Amino acid sequence: MALKGNIVAAINEIKSLVGPEDVFIFYYAGHGVMSYAKVAEDSDFFIVTHDVTNLYSETSILQEKAISANELMDYSVEISAAKQLFILDACHSGGALDAFATRGDGREKALAQLARSTGTFFITAAQDAQYANEVGDLKHGLFTYALLEILNGEQGNNGDGKITISELKVYVEERVPELSEQYRGSPQYPTSYGFGQDFPIVILK
């Protein structure tokens, strides 16, 4: 079950197993919510776990039961894999990137230092005030549908036999707004944030 304790336990297990030569991918598709504070830098984005029954719960409840953007950034710094990708397919998920950008407590610097000769990237389904649309006919959210198109080699392949993080970012940033317009969803614009060098995420057969 997707409870905070279970997710954190899984991440801790991965931390004990991976090394610098590995690639770490964190993919989340579900509910997301921003918790706004009077001071902007105290606001944060949360991925919503199974036992959060109210998306607009008090921040203290979200901090206890959900997983914040700050915690995701801490996990990234602690994981030794030199190549990392965090994908968040959730409403308001761009708020995670806003949270990273407003922090001045050294974590961003640590992450940048980690990624100088490697790569750490975050790609989110929507801006901080946008919903991540789902379409029944596609059996996926628009963002995940676009991801699968390029990862399966159906679209966006330049013929070199591999899909890099940069190619992935460019494709979803162009494709998701097209899909949103096509299926008459609310406007949706993926966004991204990263440090370090681009790297292949899929080698096509």
C-alpha cells in the first residue's frame, strides 16, 4: 500500500543497494497538492499517499502522512546513483520545482555539486496551479500517455536508437498541451528542473 512509511522504506532499501554507476528513477502518478504558507519559501508541494483522505488537510497532517518536495530533494542528495530522474504525474506538481527554487538551506547547492559530472532531473506533469488531466479513452493521464509514446519509440525518436532526458523533456512539453487541446482538457504545461549532464534513459530496440 502506498503509505509514506512504505515508500520511505523502499527508498531506504534502494539507497543501500545502488552505487554511483546506477540509474535511479522515481515515478509517481497520483494526487498532488500545494500547501501554501504566508511566507512563500515555507510553501511546499506534497505527493498524496493512500491515507490522506482530504487533499486540503492541514499542513501538519500532510507533513506527517504525505511526501513533500523537500523530502524528495533530500532523498536525491542521499542516493548515490550518479544518474537520477524524478517524474511526477500529479496536479500542481510544478509546485515541487518552485519549492526547490525558493530554498536557500544548502540542499540545492549539494544537489548541484552531486550532479556536476552526472545528472539529476525532475519532470512534472503540470504547473503549480494546474491540474493534470486524465482521459478515459487513453487509459492514462495526458502526461503519462505522452511519456509512453516517446519511451516506446512511437514518437519523438530522432533515429539514433536512444531517448535522452532532454529529448524526453522537449517531447512532453510540446505533446501534452497538444493532447490537452485535442481532448478539451484544462490547459496543462509540463515543466522541469535539473542539474548536470544529459543521459540516455531508454535504448530502443
